[in-house]
Amino acid sequence: MKLNIKYTGKILLVALVVLGAGCKKFLSESDPSNLTPETYYTIPEHAEAAVAAAYAQTRFIGSGAGIFAANFSMLELVTGTARTETGQNSDLNNLLGLSFNGENLLVRNWWAGLYNVIAQTNLVTERVPGIEPMDGTRKAQIIGEAKFLRAWAYFYLVRLYGDVPLITTPQSAGSKDFYPTRTATEQIYKQITDDLIAAEAAGLPWQDASGRVSKGAVKSLLAKVYLTMAGQPLNKGAAYYKLAADKSLEVMTSSGYGLFSSYADLHSLSQENKGEHIFEIQYLASVTGNPMQQLLLPNFKDVSAYSDEMGSTVPTNEFYQSFEPGDLRAKDREGFFYTSYYTGGDGALKPLNAPYIFKHFDIVANGTFGTKGTTQSDLNWPQIRFAEVLLVYAEAQNRADGSPNAAAYEAVNKIRRRALLPELSGLSQTAFEEAVWRERWHELCYEGITWFDMVRLRKVYNETTNGFDNFVGHAFAGSPSTKLAEKHLLFPLPSVEIKNNLNLRPQNPGY
């Protein structure tokens, strides 16, 4: 069952129409449809609608970014593992060539989208506590969900842009910090961890099949945050690797989470919000459908019920070829890729002569042999999977204790067994660490994770050597002139934001 989240600007509940009804004369009543934050947050239904609006804001990741593009592509095209088959979008091409700046539409959309999430969650955390009467347990849960979503947004912001404005209360043109300055990265991380620790204690269920935030999601995100804080740029080291290991172990030893037995379950509608899926961005075609299917399809090769096949974000052949021999994840239409598909989505099988992303492929919407696609996608977009929790634990425990323990080996070997690969054993600390990194690159590809691994590790996977290069100076396979530089450790702040708010200056170095 999915959480049915719909956001239409101002949230209007039917309940408001009956508020204030009775003996008052019509002309003495205020317009009940003229809503403001001050007059809106008055009944429990308002709290539910307000947090639903925050969930809906997370869908900006799949929103459009000019012709043939969506925002999710930004995090893939800068990794060297993805390319584009469309040349019409200059912003995509600039990301691919590492020549982007603050004018880039995707750079601007990520900033605006994340602060929209924060603006809505700030309203929830500020206004919902005052709603009375309201069930105390549900009130605490809603506030916990909002704090998780705010932490989720700030975690993206601080990794993308570094020092960013820290805003935790609702804003208006009259607010004293309406033109905020940038806040130090470490203080942003403190806010993130404070919010997640509060959400952890908010009485949320361990799992939630409706798609709402669960305790498992909170603990999983907190483990990711601690792992990032242990590495660059904060370099908090062993103590934070230990925190990441302990928090991920709590999720691993809880009931209900685990790896799917089949990769097909990763993009099956029947398996959403359960099992391996710890937290997802929710889509429902009758409310807001998944808009990314066409963008991930091959460029007009007629393999889907969709007529607009874009090829906006597709794998590089070099990365596809870097999977170990026999790795099920690279097997056509069984793992994460497909190199052949059915004509029109339901006809004869045909070769495509290149790899494409199967991990996010909606079979119902696109079609399969003998069954025409609906062109209406309900498929969610993953944010945290149990596989990532296993890899967080393996990496963090190894670094915290100086060598991998049996649980760390088992964590990574669970992933390798599913891929039909030999298990790891007898490795040194360094060799085990690099083995876990390789699994992260191959298991978590095209989920908006790889770029952040590159930044926190200051390392990049080299498909040719199967090793890791330093971030600065790494050349993308197939494009030796495209090299990562020091400035690419952060994205630029959007130019329009700096023009509108001089307090955001200076721009990030190199831009």
C-alpha cells in the first residue's frame, strides 16, 4: 500500500469549510479558503496534510530540467559511469564534460528543491506542536517524519554545496534572516544528526509499508551520515566509523529487512516499501506518476509503449564491462542492465548493442513480451536500500576496529552471493576496504550514491585497473580529457541565488 501524497500549493481541507459555522452571520466571517500558516494549523487533519506536502516535495528529484532531462541525472553524469544519448540539453552536456557552473539548471533545481522540502518541514515542526486537541503519539510521529525529511534535505545540500544557510523556522519577507548567510558545514551536520536522533525517538514503527518514514529509515540514514562524517571533509575518523557501524547493525539485526532473493523485486510494484526498500520517493500514477521512465530508455530504439524514448541517462560501456565475469547484476534483463528488449515493449526481442539501466525499469509501464505497457508508472524511486546498510556496516566496522570481523564479511558476502560471485575471505584491512568500495560502485550504481562516495573518499573507481584513483586528476574512461579537479568536490551555488542574496558570497572555489 502506498502513501497517497498530493501537493497542490495551498493545502485545502474540507474540514475548514465547517470551522466557525453556527450562529455567526455570514458577513462577519472570514473567508475560510484564504489560508495562512497562522490560520491553517488548527486540527489534526492539517498536520497530516502538511507532512504529506513535505513528502510530495521530495519528488523534485524526478522533475524536469529542460529538454530531455530530469534532476536525478545530475548525480550520475558527473561520476564517469553514465553518459547521455541526447545532445539537445546543454546543461546535461556540461555536467558530463565537468564544465558546469552556477548557471546550470540542474544545479539550481537541486538547491531550490531541497530548500522547498526544508520550508515545508519547518512549518510542520513549528506549527504542529500547537495543534490541540490531537493524539500525542501521532503528533510526535508527524514531527519525527518532518525532522527526518529535513535532515534528508540538509544531508544532500551540505554534500553538494558545502556551507549552506541553516534555516529551521518558517520564513517570510519580514524575517530577520530572510537573506541568510552560509553556515559552517560542521554545524549543518550537527543539525542533521540532532534531527535524526529526535526522529529516532518519535515513536515511529520499525517499518511502514505505506511509504512513510520508519524507525528503520531513520537509523539507516543516521548510519550513512556518520559514515560520511568519518570521511571527508570533516575527517572525524574512527569514532564516527564506530557510530556508523553500530547504527547500521541495529538495522541489520532488526526483523523485517533483508535482501530480495531476485533483482526483479527491486523494480516490482508488489515489493515497494518493504524488505530491501527502506525508504523510497513515492509515485502513484493516479496522483503523480514516475516521470523518469522515458528518460532512461534507449534513444528512440522502440523498446517501450512510450513513444518518447530519450536516452537521457544511460550507462557507459566501460562501467558495464567492469562487472566481474558471471556477475548476475550484469546479466541481460535479470540484473541491473538490459542489452536487448522487446520491440514496442511487447513484440519480438531485439539487440540494442549497448547497456541500459534495468534497475529502475517499470515493466508494467513499458511492457513485456506479449503484454503492452500502460505508459503509466507507479514505480517508486529508491533512496535507502538494505544492501547499502550492509555495505555501510562492512566499511565502517573494518575502519573502526582495524580489520574486518565475521559480520562484516557476511554483510558483503550476502551481496556477492546474490550476484553469484565468490565470497571474500582472508583480506587485509586495506584490501577488504577496497573490496567493499567496489561493491558499493557496482551494487549501488545509478541510485544517486556514487558521486557522494567519490567526494567522501576522495577516490574514484577505475574501470580499467579495477582499483581506485585519487579524485583530483582522475580521467573518465572513454574521455581522457575529462578530468576531475579540486573544485569539483563541491557544486557551485546557483548564480541566481547569489545575485538575489549577496550574503551567500563568496561562490565556491573554482567557479
